[in-house]
Amino acid sequence: MSLLECLVGIALCTILLTPLLQSAADLVVHQIQYEKKQLLISEADRAFEIIGRAIRIAGYRNIKSSHLASNKTETQAQWIELNKRVGFRGSDAITVRHELSDGIDFDCIGNTLTADRTKNHLVLQGFLVDRQASVPKGVKANGGSLICQSLDRQGRLQNTTLMNGVNTLFIEELDVAKGSGERLFKVGLEMTDGASLNLRLERTFRTRYLLCSSLVIHLEKLTALRIIEVNTIEFSQKKLMASEKAILDCQNNLSHLSQLQDNACFIEPTGKNQWRISSKEKPTIEVHVNMDETTGFITRLNWRQVFE
């Protein structure tokens, strides 16, 4: 084989193999991009699951709690607080509160929640995006870090990094039917690998326990109003009976009022042998009586309650 034939063979091989090698290189690049994309989607799904679980449990109240009846000022704003553009690159932040259940509760990083990790009997879970703490200043960061906020055993706020590669966190509250007692949130995450890959993913979550919480508060208020109503009726009946007793004492002793130790009535003549007797204490009762001159027998002509 001559040198010319070798050069021709090498040239032919190069012409045939170059497209194959280039396709293989492109395939490797696309495979790497696909794996990075799937990894970011997997991380975003994990973040959505944690944030969605917190939103769904917001406003949960344990009906067995001894302090349930003492809390009268809860509002939906207490259970979920949404702060716009307070985090990394204008990210939003959300804070969720709820009570402990009778079972085992976990925070956003999987640690068990106990009574000493509450404040005013409420568990706190917060989510925001902050600058990566492990990246030195001046170094380009691979996005920000999704931070989970919770309370420690001393009731202090602590921040824990859930994941990196989060550019921004967007949370928007959507409109729901008035009076439903529920809230609807659209949560968006922008994930990045720090280079050319940027993904915008969104999920929508609805609260589950705010309606129950509002119902419990409403029932508590109705119960309190019912107790006040019953006590008021009982008090009014006692006062009415006391006024009626005073009227009867004055009526029965109309001919010798001086024998009464305490005159609790106003007595006025209204005609011949007719008298108007009214109680001094409220509610005021007023009666008209007629007294027979010969027998001293007293007849009640009418009865009425005086309303002011």
C-alpha cells in the first residue's frame, strides 16, 4: 500500500467518523442537560410538597386543647402571613401557623414537633429564599437557597437550608368564593443550575383547616353569646320576681304601710279608694288596686311593666 492510498483512507475515515463523533458529543451534552433538568424538577417537586403540606395544614386547631376557649381573637391573617419581595432577588416569603395534633407532627425538614417548639401553642413554619451562605462574597452564586424557618426548643426562630439552586420564590394568593373560609395560593419556583438552565415551575395549593378554624371560632362566639343570654334571662327573672314581691307586700299592707320595715314602692292615689302602686327597683312594675272601705279587701285592677 502506497503512502497516497494511506492518506486517502485516513481522509475517508475522517469524513465518515466526524458526523458520528459529533452526534455522540451532542448526545452526551443533551443527556447531561436532561439529567440536570430532571434533578431540578425533582428538587422543585420536593419543595412544592413541603410548602404545599404547610399551606394545607395552616389553621389546624386541636379540639382537645385546653386553651381553645381562651383564644377569641384569631383571624385568618394569623394562620398564614404572605410577605412580597422580601427575599433573594425579590422573592416572596410565607409563614404558616397551626396547632399540634394528637399524633406525631413533623416540621419542614422532618424533625418531630413537640409542645416546647411552639409559641402561644402554635407551630411556626416559614419559607423564603436567601443568598447561599456557603458561597464567599464576590463568587457567582448558583442561585439562592430555599430556607425553612421553624422554632427551636427555646421558642427561637431558626433557619435551615432545604436546597440550593433556587433563583426566586413567587407566591400569589388567588381569589376564592366569598364566605368559603378558605384561601388559594399559587406557588412558583424558578430553578437554575447557575449556567444556561432555568426552569419556572408552578403549583396551586388550597388550605384545608381555615374553614374548620373559622367554624370553631364562630361556635365559640355563639356559645359565649348563649351563655350571656341565659345569664341575662336568669338575672332579669330574679329582678322581676323581686319587684313583684315588693308590689305584693305594699298591696297587702296598703291600709297599714307603717308596719313595713322597708317601703320599696311608690304609692299614689288615683281616685276614690283607688291607688297606683309602682316598684322602686327595676324592672318597674305598676299596678292599680281598689280597696273596699268597709272590709278592707284589696282588688287588683290591672298590671303592667314600665319600659323606659
